[in-house]
Amino acid sequence: MKSKVASFSVDHTTLDRGFYLRSSYTALGFYPIRSYDMRFRAPREKQYLSPEAIHTIEHLMAHYLRERLGNKVISFAPMGCKTGFYVVVKGWTSQRKVMEAVLEVCRTQSNLKTKEDIPGLTEVQCGNPEFYNIEESNAALKEYGDLLEKLLK
Ligand SMILES: [Zn+2]
């Protein structure tokens, strides 16, 4: 079935790992809201992130991106296809600034040792706090950080 959703108009057979502006909106006619595609894996390679690693990265990014970008982060959400995440940012923040913030989180959070290093992973704050994978999250963040560093040069 055909659909006009913005992300469905991207050809995923040629999509590379990267950081892409996926859609841009304005609220009240002037206030920018941008959705970025953080593509950790190229779909054609079929090397998907594990759901446990995705959940771990979701907690890390949700917490630490807000430490860096404050309330400009509207949401951080995993893609159901397990190849990346969406981050939605409001206000006049450049793509480069968002990428630098993501890079910083990749660099500072890819050496985790225990569950206690993951923010919000408690019975009260999360729907499934035993569902995580530190090793895979460390590896995926390191790999994505390397890519962002290249893209930012
Ligand atoms: Zn959770």
C-alpha cells in the first residue's frame, strides 16, 4: 500500500548509515520543529540492532541529550525496523549542534559497566527494566560516534 508519510518516501535500499534531516515543520507559522533520522545501520545490510541494545540506547539518549540540548528535545524514539532512532528537536538549533550533542553522548556513554550506569532503568521509571544490553549498546554507540565524527569533519 502506498503512503505519503515522509520517511516512506526515502529509498531504504540505498540508504546509508548517517544523520539525516527527515522532516521539518513550523509551529504557529514560524517556530521550527525538526525530525532527524539517526541511522545506525544501513537497512540493506540487514544487521539490525537488538531490541535490548535499542532499549538501552533509548534510555541513554533520552536522558543525556536533554542534559545537552535541554527542553529543545521533544522526543527520542527507536525505529521499529531496528536500524536507528528518531530525534525531534524544536527551536533554532542547527543540525550540526544536534549532531555534536549526539556525538558527545556516544563518546561519554560507550563505556558502561553496569545497569546502574543507565538512567531511568528502574521498576518505577521504565516498563521493562530488566531488558537491556550494555555490551551491544557500548559497541553500537562507539560505532555510531565514529561515523558522526567523520560526518562532522
Ligand atoms: Zn525503558
